[in-house]
Amino acid sequence: MANVRRSDILFASALVFYLLIAADIVPGVTGLQADYEPGYLDVMNIDKGGDVVRQALLAPFFLASVYLLARARLQENFRRLGWPAAVVIAICLLSAAWSPDPSATLRKALGLFGTFSVGTYVASRLSWYRFAKLARIAVAVALAGSFVWLLVSPDKALDTNGQLRGLFNHKNILGQFAGIGYLVFLSLAFGETGRRRFVQLVGAGACVLSLLLAGSATPLISIGFVTAWVYARSRLRLRPRELAVLTAVICVGSILFLIAAPDAFTSVIGRDVTLSGRTNIWQFALEMAAARPFLGYGYGVFWLGTNSPGSLFWDTTLQFELSAHNGYLQCLLDIGMAGLLVSLVAVLGPLHRVLTRSDVEGAYVHRPENVSEWFLIFFLILNVAEIRLFDPTSVVTFVFAYVSAHLRGETGARDVRREPAFAANGAGRP
């Protein structure tokens, strides 16, 4: 019993540590945060080796997870991963064959494989309730550390526009982690009462405050939509199909509003007509994607250095961006239409599964699969203006890998509040 207890504590501590590294607080801890906007020399001299410190910290988790997955129930663990995710990872690896920088593509594809390995292994051991409690600790540490860093070194904690980035390298990365934290605190609040619920709601409020100070609009819009979704399902008793139709109407209305009155629309969301330069990037990305529509340019190298396809954008616009600012467009550029379609299947398949399970009468908020539903909706909206669709080594990708594998496992449809802390088929064993 003592040995099992120690192994559980060690596993939980390691997962919190991994979450903090994957969330990318390394720049703040090491003091390597950029203190100016990227310019020509920065994008031309990108270190193609990536963040060596962060890679070294993540590598043991990747290797250990691959070993443990292969050692115990390989066939079952592959089923948890799911064929769509496996196919996407395979396409990313194979894209090295036509990539302008094969070594960089292989490195990033192996990072993606490692992230999914960790997520799949954690899903085989942890219920959502236990995972949420550990994620809550990681979010609290990262946000508290960011506010302390703001007091100690405001010139580092604030970016060049005076927006909060805390320990993170960019405000949007802080925003993504705070968005995940909001979902975690919200899910735990529904399972508590009295003072404990109040504590969870305070945590959710701190996440919202972080998003507001960071000015990270996309995660804020995403959690706002999720909150409205939860209210409509729990209070108004709307079913997923009804909400899907309502969402489609809202999206079409927003598009028509944007076309008819672009200035008014962008003022509502707090952005200029170009959406902070995103429309220029999207137009360029669509034109480049049309040139290589089926297999793309190779995973993770479109914006990598002077010989990258993206360098044409820098030369013609002097707008030094390092991504398409849209996860779906970036996926199209990286692995083409084939990869994008399989990626959408990998996301929409679990979402359809969880919506089907939750489309029954009864109390909505106390079902364990609902939190997976909230995250998948958050994930889909987040990628409209940010790149987190199969992004290697990202904490968002890791949580998606965990959610997807958890839904495929036997624990996905049970009430996690009544489960033991570690899933029965993995407690005390690798």
C-alpha cells in the first residue's frame, strides 16, 4: 500500500511538472522571454533546432510514455489513440519526404508523437476528475507565478504592447492555458457545494482575469461560447442538434454582419478590419495552399527560415509572422487536404461520440463526458484564429490527446466522481 501510494504521488507530481513545461512557462523561468517584436533578422535566423531546454525537459516524458504504452496492452493502447490520430501522425512523419527541411519535419513529427503518447498513457491511468484536480494545480502555479512575475519584473511579464504574458513567451499561450484552466475550474465547481464551489469559481474568475489582462481574444471568445453552451444545455434543456442549428445561424449572421459592416463588426470584438493583420496572412495562406493542395509543404516547416515557403510573405509585406494564425489553414499548408480531412475526423469523431452520449434526459452538468464536450468545442473555436490543431508539444494538443483517448477507453462513460483516483485497469501498474 505504501509503495502504491508513493508511486501515485510520484505520477501525479510528474504530470503537474509536465503540464507546466508543455504550457511553456520555460521562457519566464529561464529569463529568455523576447523583449521586442520579431523583425527581419529574427525570422531569417530562426533557430531550426527549437527550444533545446524545453525539448530536453519533455524528452524523458515522451520516451517513458512510449515505453510504457508498448510494454503494457499495446493493442488496447493503440485503440485508445484511434486510427484518425494515428494516420495524422503518420502523414506528418511521411511529409519529411517532400519537406524542404526533412530533419525539422521529423523532429516536429516526433514531438507530436510524443505528446500523443503522453496523453494516451495518462488517459489509461487517470479519470477526468483526477486529471482535472492535477491540471488545476498546474494552472494555479502558472497563473500565480505569472502575477508574481508581473510584480517582480513587469518589463518581462508584459509584452511590447503592455499586455500580460506572465511566465509565458506570448500572451496567446498564456490565454490558451488560462482557457483550459477555466474549463477545469468550471467542471470541478459543478461537483462541489458551498465553500468548495466558491473556491472553484474564484479560480475560474482568475482565469478570466488573466485572459482580459492578456488581451487574448480567441480563448476568451471560446470560453464565452462554452459557457453559453453549458447554460443552454443545463438550464434551457436544449439538445445538441438544436444548439448546432442555433450556432450555425449565429455564425452565418456574424459573417453577413462582417460583410455588411466590417468596421462595426471588428469594433465589437476589439480588433481592426484586418483582425490584427490576420486577413493578410489568411489570403496568402490560401493562395499558397492552392499551389500544393493535397499533401502540403511538409509538417512544421512552412514558416521556418529563409528557404521556407513562408519567406515570400515576409519579403512582400514586411509583416513578420511565424504562423498562419488559423489552425485549419496551417494544417492545410503543412499536410494538405488529406491531412486536414483526417485531422477534422480526429476531432469531430470524439465530439460526435460525446454529444451522442450526453443527448439524454436528466441532469446535464454531472455527467463526466460533458467536460470532454466543453474542451472539444473550445478546441475547435480556438483554432479559428490560433494554431493548435495537432501542434507539436503544445499543452492544448496534450489535453486533446488525453480527452480523445479517454473517450475511447472504458472509463469514458462512467461517473468519475465515483471512480478511484486512478483507473482500475492501471492503478499501481505501468
